[in-house]
Amino acid sequence: MNTIISFKDWSPYKGIFPYGTAELNGSPETNLGLRRDNDGNIASQGYIGITRLREKNNIISDENGEVILQIKPRFDLDPWEMLNAVLADDEYADYITKENGPDPDTLYKIFTNEKPIRIKTTQSNDSALMVAISFINLCHNLCRKQLKPRMTSTEENLSGKVRGKILFRKQLKNNVFQGREDRVFCRCGVFTIDCIENQILKAALFKAKIILGQSANASGMTHIQKMMKFCFNALDSVSKANVTSASFSQVKTGGFYSYYKPALELAKALILNMNISIEDSINAEKERYIIPFVIKMEALFEFYCRVKIKEMIEGSSIKMVPYNRKFPVLSGSTKPHVLKHVIPDILLYDTENKCSYVFDAKYKHPDSSFGSRHDTHQLLSYVLLFQAKRCGFIMPYEKTANSAECKMLTDLVSQLKDGKNTVHIAEFDDPFQNDDPTDSEFIYETYLLKIDK
């Protein structure tokens, strides 16, 4: 059985890393972003997932087989619950859209070009939704291109014309002996998209549809439903076949139709019930094939915070500003060394009290023993720009000594709905004097979002 190296995100490897030749370039595409920290230790970054440990393009192995790298969240949270909620959000398309169009790699990536990993793990279907939606995205992009055709033959009894080859036996039996010499029985070649590759895609679409239907968030996935409907319409003339593991040996995706390969790899995972998992292998029950993947936890936590806050403020006078709306920093012409615009993580506006609240989601430990210069400046710049009456950081819940100094996110939303917006922080009238600061009508708190597993 394979060797598994497991540790948590944003954490150093404890002890001497046994595979010091592994590639450590910090890219999530290679070894889930492993790097060396300032002390020279092997450390993870903000990525979770599972993959094969590599040295350049070579898979590292030992006496037990392949070396598997597994990284899990350092907080007690459920990434699958978070991901499923984000995938169902009405702003999901905006979350993953870049300048060149939608790019799901912004949030997660499934390594469809790699073979599934054979590993002992407990069975979990929580990740099936991610695989299904990833497949629908790939299938939608594929269906907008030219679908792969194949040449086949068809027999027709044509009236007053000849197409292809005349079948004389059938011509005599069906036409001449029946006194219908105005008709000609022919066999001709035609192009059809009813080939094995498209049959596999259609079978996987039906499987993805079932998975979406079982999701508690299915009603909110209108953009996913539209893409799936587009795919079914594009594959309408493709027959519904009984696809098995043997069917994939007939697939040909070389040359011009190489863009079929990623979609067919995910289709195989759906049809053959392959899974994605980050569970421990200690108390494993059975062997499974796991698709290598990576999830960017900072992005996932930020998007999940938006989802939960939108749920909390629904029906109130507080509205959330749409994601990725760009706010200019300076009016008029741009200046050197100044950003053209900023995009806050979470910007709320109270339509009743006519005031703004701005928050920054940080996938970090709430630690009051020291502050972050960069994070502080970032948040206060938002306050200055939006004249916000309340601001704060939102971090994952963790029961520590410092968490007692933080507030729960649910308490924040309750206070906002009640109109309680006046708490005081320091403000200096004369920065040259050592006088005590006065109060300003402005709130800062650190809030914790608890995610039940």
C-alpha cells in the first residue's frame, strides 16, 4: 500500500522531511504548494487536498509504493459543507470569473490528467457535488465547440433519387416486386455525433443530474442548471448507452479532439463512482480510488463568509454589495504607486440607517498577542474609503484563550439588524500631544464564524 504523508495547511512538517528531493516551488499545481519557510523547514501553504509527491515530473516512490501527500484544514471545519454552499451561491460565477472568463481553478482544481490514487479511506460522498459541477463546467465548454462526429451508414428507401449505393436485393423485394419502381433502396454514409465519447458524456450528465438533485442546495444552482440544460440539448441526438469501465477503452481523444480528455476523465470518475476525500486513513474501512485535487482555503473561506452573511441579513434593510465590484481609490487621473481600485471582501450597506459596514475575511488564527501591520492597514483603508461605521476581521472559530476577546458572527448581524452601530475606538485630536485619545463613533471587532461539521 502507498505511503501517506499527512499534515495541515499553513503548518511546518514536524521532524525531518523524509523526501528532501521533492519539488518545493510553492505552486498548488506541484505538491499542493509545499515550500521551505524562513527557517528552512518544509511547510504547507493555504491549500488542502491530496496528490502524489513529485520531484519535477517524476513521482517519488519508496518500498511501499507511491508517496502520497495529504493536506487537511488546520481548523475544525468541514471544507465540503463550505464548498457545497459556495457552489450553490448565486454569485458563484462571479467568484471564479477572471478577465479571460470563468476559471474554476480560482477556487479548486481537480487533476484530471492524473490517474486516481489507490488509498485506504472511509467512504464519503460529500465531494461528489464538486466532481459533478466540475464535470458540468467542462462539458458545457466542450459542447460549445465542435462535438466529435463519426461516420456511419444508413439505409433508406428514397423517392425519385439515388444516394450512395443501391441495395439491389432490397430494391427488388421492397420496390420492383411491389410495383414501386419510382423508389430506390440505398445505403449511404452519414456523419453523426452518436459516438462512444459523446455517449459517455451523456451518461455522466445523467449521473451529475442525480447528484445535483440530491443536494440540499440544488434550488440555488440556477447557473449550473442552465449549463446542464445546454449540454443535454447539444447531446440530444446521442443515444443513452449503458457505459461501463470497458467503454473507456474504446475512447479516442488524440489530435483535433484532445479537448475531450479532461471532460472524459471526470466522466469516468462520476460513472465509476470514484471519489475525492481528505479523510484520515488510520481507521479506514476499505480501499478506494481518489482523484487528486487541491482546494484554496483562503478563497473558500472568504466566499463562504459571504454566503453565510447573506443568509443572516436576508429580509433586513442591510444589503451586500455584489462581489468583484471595483471601487476607484482616486478620482480623475491615476497616480504612481497608488492602486487604481480596491475590492473589499464584504461590504454591507444599511438602506435604513444610510451607513456602510466593511469586513475582511482572514483564514487565520485570532491571535491578540500581536497584530498584523498589513491586515490593519488594509482594513482601515476600507474604513476611510467607505466611511464605514463598523469594521472587523472574520476568522474561523477556534476555542482558544484569544477567542474570548472575539465576537461570534451571528451576534454581529443581530446587532446590525437592531441598529446598534455606535461603539468607540481611539481617535487623537493632536498627534503631537501625549493626551489620552478621544472617542470616535466607529466600531472595530474581530468576529468568528463557526462551521458545524
